[in-house]
Amino acid sequence: MEIKPIRSETDYEAALRHIETLWGASAGTSDGDELDVLVTLTEAYERKHYAIDRPDPIEAIKFRLEQTGRDFRALIGVIGQRTRVYEVMLGARPLSLNMIRNLHRQLEIPAEELIQSARKPARRASHKSSDKERLASRRLASLGGTTRKLKDIPRRRSR
């Protein structure tokens, strides 16, 4: 086959078919050299046309935990205490340099994947009352109390 640049999807598919026929060729032979050149050309074409985005750091951590059959509890001591682990995994807190070092060292996650900034999840539409107020209101209602907002409840003044 005449080696030429891969400029289109048709050229790419033809190169892949020819690579299949040359697969297993010995290094240093003309077929082996042709295979090396074709693989290099197809890799360059794939990098340009089929680029793979880097994973989100949190997704990379989740993937590694899944691979090793662990859950978030395995991160306690690596990232920090339980609350810190959940803050990081929910995207409320970014990874610090020490966290990245520990994750790289102990879970063998490439540091390059952890250094990039995490993608923030879409935020819910904001409501007038805060989450704490809604939670307190639900708790009061479940106990048979009123569902008034916290700001409406008179506070005791300190003396």
C-alpha cells in the first residue's frame, strides 16, 4: 500500500484495514516499518478527530474506588475526615494539594487527572428559604409542631 496522509474518514478506515493485515509483522522488516508509520498516522488522526476529554477529578476518584471495590469510606484518612470526604465528593470543596498527593500515592490516580478543576454540578434554582430552614420546618412538622419559618419564631434575648 502506498502510504499517504490520512485526511478523511475513508482514508482512516482504509488505513485501519491495512493495519489489520500488517498486524504481527516483525520489527525491522518492510512490513514492520509500514505498520509503524501507519499506526503513527492513525494515532495522529484519532487525536485530532476523536479526542477524549480528561475525566473530572471526582469522577476519576469514583472510578478508581469502583475498580478496587471500595466506597467513599476508603477515602477517610486519605482526603481527611468523613465530613471532608463528603464535601469533596459532592463538589462543595476543591481538592487541596495534599489531598491530590495522597490520592496519587495511595490510590495511584495520575496527578494530572486530579490537578484540573472539578466541573461544578448544575445548581438548583434558589428558593427564598434556606436549606436549614426547610429542614427545621420539616422536623417540626413531623413532630406535630408548626411549620412556621425559623425567622418567624421569636428568639430569646440574651441577658
